Amino acid sequence: MARIRITPKAHEDLVGIYRYISVELENRDAAKNVTDAIKADIKKLSKFPNRGEPLSNIIPFPTSYRFIISGSYNVYYKVNGNDVEVSRILNQLQSVWINLLGLPNQ
């Protein structure tokens, strides 16, 4: 089984998702359900690290990032040997160009 490593930025994303749903949308139960589902999907990567789609399938240049869809969120990660490094957890409306790749929006 692969080891899962959550980067500080991905952890911050998860906290932000919880905070937004629980505070802004005033729904703590939904916040817990959404973040629990994301964490469960991430945990599945330990058994099937390559199950996500390569990001290079949807952007016009090669990259080692992969992603899985968890509800309204995309979990971006890289597989390095026996390690899975989760880099970002973004709402599907957030720009992968800016928030993950640090490039101008396309």
C-alpha cells in the first residue's frame, strides 16, 4: 500500500472547505459529510494510487499530477514510488492553472 502525504496547502484547502460550508453556508453537518467524503476518497489512493486521471489528459503539456473527483472537488496529487502526495483540493470551479500550476488562467 502507498503512503499518503497531505501537503500543508492541501490541508489548508480541506480546512477552508469545512469552514466555508459550516460558516458561510451555515451547515456543519454538510461540512463534515463533504470533508469526510474527500478524506475517504484520498484514503482509497493508498490501495490504488494510479486510479486518478492524469492531469496531462486535460491540459496541453505534460505533468506528473493526477486527480480524482470527490463530489464538487478535485483532489490533485502525484505518485512518487510508494508515496502519494496530495498537493491541492480545489472546488471544480477554481482554476487549476492558477491554484495548482501557478500559471495565468487559460
